[in-house]
Amino acid sequence: QVQLVESGGGLVQAGGSLRLSCAASTSICNTNFMGWYRQAPGQQRDLVAAIIRGGSVNYADSVKGRFTISRDGAKNTVDPQMNSLKPEDTAVYYCNAITRSGTYWGQGTQVTVSS
């Protein structure tokens, strides 16, 4: 069983930066997939960035060049650094982990980017 706790959301002006963090209750070294999704009002929940087993990283086209995701095995965190934020980045951001025992979600953290 895995608990995921997100932090770092908030209000930022366009062009600013935020760093989110997803802290896992178990070793992230044993996960097959850890990533971040986001969901704006009335929209589907879409993948933003993810790290899969072996360390490969994937990004949504909309955030490439602006967001960077990293994994800290010692702290059991997966942290996206979000730069050059745009109003269209406004959404609830969710951490997700897939292990052999199941799929887990955090409670979400709100990111609001003002123009």
C-alpha cells in the first residue's frame, strides 16, 4: 500500500515558477511508474510528466522545455520543476504511482497561474 502526498501548489504569475513534490510512503525504487497528471475544470485528467522503471522520462508536448521532473530515491519524492508558467497550466495536479500492488493517487494540489 502506498500513500502519496503532494505539496508545492499555489498561486503564481505568468512567467513564474513552482516546484511540486510528491512524497511516497514506500520506496519509489520499486515502482514501475511515477508521474504527475493535471485536470482543469471540465477537462480530462492528462499526463504531464512521468518517470518509469529504469529512469526514462516522458513529458507532455505542452510542457516540454518548461517542466523538468526528477526522482529522489533517498527522499522517496518525485518533483516537477515548473518554469515559465502560463495561465493554461492552471489545474489540479495529481501524483500517481503504479506498483505491483496497485495504482495510487494523491489528493491533488491546486496550481493557479494568473495573467
